[in-house]
Amino acid sequence: MRLTVKQYKDAITNSLSSRQIETLQILYYCPNSSAKAIELTKLLSPTSDKVIVANGAIGRIGRAFSNYLGIAPETYFDGQTDRPGYFLLIGPYTKENGWEMTKNLKKALEDLGLTDSKNQDNEISDRLPTETLSFEESKFLKEGKVLQVYVDKYERNQKARLKCIDHYGDKCFVCGFDFGQVYGDIAKGFIHVHHKRQLSEIKKEYKVDPIADLIPVCANCHSVIHLTKPPMTINEIKKKVRKSSR
């Protein structure tokens, strides 16, 4: 079943979460918009080597497309039985290249302003936000739903994000929350990465030090950090957490 650009645009706008859109952006900026399961897993969850992370993410996006559009995907044989190939709505999978995003899905992402074809040849490590789900609400709003998860004015480096998590781990540095431990494989490796220096205040490009400039924090702590202007320091919010746990 070949979906049209319009069908993809409607489904992206109305059926996907911000995290799912970010997954599509990650795949889009992989070389030739293709990635094997283990490669995509490392980009979605740097500390995991279980391909179920990527398989599940792509499958859920395909299922969301299928449910929203009322279209049943083609089936595939998994070695035991025929199953609905939800992943085929994103693109075919080959042993050589992994998932290959369909041209119409790529065009839909571009038309929605979620990706930029002019920069598609750049390395993925230089095109994705360091802070997971970091977006500007004013860029892409529809009925109050925020869908823009692409880069903001100051591009953020995915390679720095990976190095930060590799150094500190994927638990919240403030409260110790572990998404994977609480929610299972679907959330393993999910963590926000906070910029200690606000890019919007620097007003220029600068080389990020993954260890000195970035820190992994959970969504709750990250939100609270940014409740003040300037944002709280890590030590300030740690004191609040310690005080509340007494």
C-alpha cells in the first residue's frame, strides 16, 4: 500500500506524538534516509543494544498511520505466521540498508517544515537536537498540539548528546529517575539533556563540551529548571529535591 504525501501529512499532524516525529526526523537524516535496526536503536537510545527499541518505535508509528487512515498494511511472514507489516508504512526493510524511508513520507516531513532537504546530506550527528523533545512552540502548532521537534535557531549536536549520556548515564542527574526501569524497553534510554549554558543567550555558534556543558535530566526536573529566568542551576534544583525528600 503506497500512501500519498497528503495522507502522510494528515497522519503525522493528527496521530503522532512528538517523540514519534523525532524518530522520523532521525531516520530522515540518516544517510539516504536509511538505517538498520541496531543503528536506529543507538540513535534513539544510546545506552541500549536491543533492536526491539527501534523495531517497536517504527512499528508503533506505522500502526498509528494505519489506525488514523483506516488502511491495513501488507502482511509479512515472521517465520511462523503472517503478521501486519506496520513498518512497511514507513518504508521497506532490507538486510543491506535497514529501513528505507519512502519518498512520499520524506516529502511530507519536508512540506510540514519538520525536515530540510537542503541539509539532508549533513551528518545526522550535526542535525538533531541535543535536548530530547526540544522545540519552539511557535513554529508548528495546530489546535494546541506541539509537533515541531526539529532544530531551533541554534542547531544542537546529537553527537554531544550521545557523549553526555555515555559519560553520565541515562538516569536523571538530579533525582535519579530511570525511564527504562519504570516504563520498560519502550522508554529505555529516554532522557532529556539539559544545556547548562542557554543557547538562546549565547547568540552564536559554539563548540559544546558534552561533559561540562550538558547534563541528563528527567522531563519533570527539566521543566522545573526552566520555570525561573535564568534557569535554576543543577545544584539549586538538587537542593530542592533533597529538601522535599526529608
